[in-house]
Amino acid sequence: MITCKTFKGGYCEKVKVHVDKNYCENFCKHYPKDLKFPSGMKQAKNFATAIGKRVVNRKNRSEKEIKRLKDICKSCDAYHEQGLTPRCKYCGCCLNLKTKWESEDCPLGKWATKGE
């Protein structure tokens, strides 16, 4: 199940109410009901942003961390594995790069960030 980035611990910051996790899918107008890849222009912009962050931080994650992140991705509704490489339908990114590069994070907030 995909939830908005603002849904945390039973509270939706977008609509400022306490909700159960089914609220997003069934009632929230911000929930991506029919998840499709973003437009080609949006995907190009996302990739350009990722490259810019990569120039600043060229560190790669460990193989163990990459596997952990890929497992999280595989359990997500936005995971798409057809064609040459697995991709995220939410942002359009190639997950082989996104999980490897330390400069990247999950646009849906599913990966724990450092310090959490």
C-alpha cells in the first residue's frame, strides 16, 4: 500500500486528522490511485536532480544496505520490474542506481534515513 509522504503514525499532516492506514487508499484525494510512470519530462528532471546530488555525494551504499532497500522496493505498489531494470512508478527512477547511490532516497519516504 502506498501512502502520502505526510502520513505518519496514524496522522495525516495533509488533512490534519488522525486516520487509519486505509484512509489514504480509499478517501484521500492525494493518494495515487492509478499509479503510472511520470511524464518523460518529469522523469528527465528527476534524473537530472539525482545526477546533481550525485556530483556532490559520490558515495555508494554497502551491498547489504542495497539489498535491504531493494527488498523494501519490491514490497511496494510502485515497484515495476519489466524491461531492462526495475523501476519506481512513482518517480520513474532506475532502482539499481537509486538504491546504490547514497545521495538518493525513497520519494515515498519508505527508506529510513540516517539518524532514524
